Amino acid sequence: MKKILLFTVAAATAVALAGCSQSSDLADTEATTQTPVSFDTYLATTRAGVSGSQTTETLKTNGFGVFAYYTAQDYQPGSTLPNFMYNTKVTGSTTGTTTTWNYSPLRYWPNNDGKISFFAYAPYIDVDNTTGIPTNTTYGITALPRNDNGNTPTVTYDLGSDITNSVDLLRGVKKSNNAEMNINLTRTSDIVGFTFKHALAKFILKAKTTSQVDAATKITIESIKITNTTLGKTGQLNLVDGSWSILSGNANISLDNTNINTNFAESLAREIQNPADLATFKNIAGLTTDAQSVMIGDKSCYFIPTSKPTMTIEVKYWVRTLDDHLQYGVTSEGSSNTITKTITFTNDFQSNKQYSLTLNIGLKAITFDAEVSNWDAEVATNPDAIDISVK
């Protein structure tokens, strides 16, 4: 009786970036007819796939890719072709409350003592099998191994020209033990699970004031630039051990009022010159002592993991105070303020971990100290007296 390879996929996301979790299970069952591999998936919200949040629905549409290697002995990375599955796409469909996950053609557990090792990534990308080059680069993946390549399975990835819209790349590890992989499985295996974890480091940029400012004063941010980073723009992810190799480029970030939080984005980038400008300014809340996400829509960035990164940050911001006595109803400083600082993180940027940087903008209030001085000493006059008495 032939063993049938049965897939069951479960996905879950741990908060605090323990993993955008998603699992793919392969179960071995007895049957007298060939039964399709089936999937049963739960996926909590995660930012994987195209830029933005991916849900179970988008995972069903976008799918994920699987590489599988059949070996007579234990799997040795770099010594075997992807001879069982090559970038096999798995997608889902729902009828009622039941989701079925499908791929083609179907696979079955071998009846001999051979072993199969499975590796997976998401989101799925279609490639030319003979070159490994994608038919499009929407997801930031620029290359997979060729189907005749016996090297370790890898994913070549580029953060793109706009880092704020980079894709959250995922890598599958063993569901029952995230420190291990689904390697050297046999037909006696029960469940083979993939937990998909973030392959990149998540970076959140926040901003706030260091102290409370007067209610009539508003601080707005015109632009933020992060340059001279030691963070790579293009890298290669090893699907076996999760390590990264930096290939080229520097990951820089440039933000302006089109992608800065509307609570404090500077919309004019110049002095207020008329009532319309003033009305626009009054609609902006400005920075507060509460740290808020800098990017519009609470977005974050993703970086390729690296050791203790360095970056130079330039922030341009405006400080204005409303005052009806002034010509345009607001103070004038002539131009924006600019702060530039180079920092080095004390931590390595690691896969599946979240890092944040808060920009603290401090102001020194103009204060007054006034008193009425005493009269100066009397000055002698000449004559010093006039006799006006009546005689």
C-alpha cells in the first residue's frame, strides 16, 4: 500500500515579533487511492507579501514556495539537487468554513528508506526554473537557485529603492522545534510543520518632544533622512540555517510630508504667508511628549540583519507659536531647524526581532525676568533751591 504525502498547514503569528507564524504540516497516512495533499491554515495578521498587512486571504492568493530534497542518506547542504520539489507553489481556497491548500503535481512519500528534507519561504515568487530569475520583482525577491543547482537553497532579496515599502520576507522552520529544520524525514514521519518566521529585522522610527510645550506652540517635522548606514540593501538568505550574506548597497531612508505621520508632518516647508497657510497649520496637532510612529499609517521598515549598524540621521523641523497679534498670526523663524547625528547601535540587528529608535526633540523656552529698578541717586542742581515764600 503506497504511503501518501499529506500536508496540513497551520499558521500563527506571535506578537512581539516572536514570529509571523505560519506552519505547514506534512502528514503520512495509509490509503488505497491517491489522495491529494491538503492544507488547513490559520493565519493571524502579519506584514508579509506585498507591502502592508497580509491576512489568510492574501496568503491563500500569494502562496508560499517549497523546496524538497530526496536523499538516500542524511541531507548535506550543497550536495543535492532540489529533486523532489522545486519552488512548488501552495495556495488556498475556502468553501464555507473549510480552507483547502493545493499544489500540483501531487507528491507521495517514497516507499523505500529514503529521506526528504523540506525548506520553505514566503511570499511565493514565480521564476524561470533554468535561471532562478523571477518573472517580476514585486516582492523584493530577485533570485532563487536554478533547478539544476545543488547548492544550499537560498533567496536573494533586495529592499528596493523605497525602504519604507520593502516586503517582510519569511522563512520556514520546524513547527515543533523552531531551532530545527524539517530535514531527513521519512515515510514514518507523522506531522511535518513549517513555522514561518521573519527573516528580516523590523525597524520602527518614533518621535516626541522631551518636555511639554505651550499649547500655542506646535513642532512639525519637514523631513527625515537616514544615510551612511552599514545596513545592506541586497542580501542572500540561507533557507537551511537562516543566515544572511550581504551582497551590495546601503539601505538608506528618506521621508517627507507625503509619508510622515499627519499628526506632525510639516505641510508647507516655508514660512506662513497668508490666512490659508495659517488655517493649514492650525489643523496640525504637532509633536507631543508621547512617542508616535514617524511614518504615516504606523508603518515600519525592514532591514537585512547585520552586526551593530551605524547610521546618520538628519531631521528638519519647524517650531511655531500662534499669536493673533502678529501679522500672520504666528511666529516666524525664517527657516527650519536641522539636527544631524550619527549613531551606532549597541545591538546586532537580528532576524525576527524588532528595533526602535525614538527622536527626542527638545526646546528651550524663552523666559523673562523683569523688575522696576529704584530711582538713581538724586543729582544736585544749581541753584539747588528757589525761595518762593511770600514776604
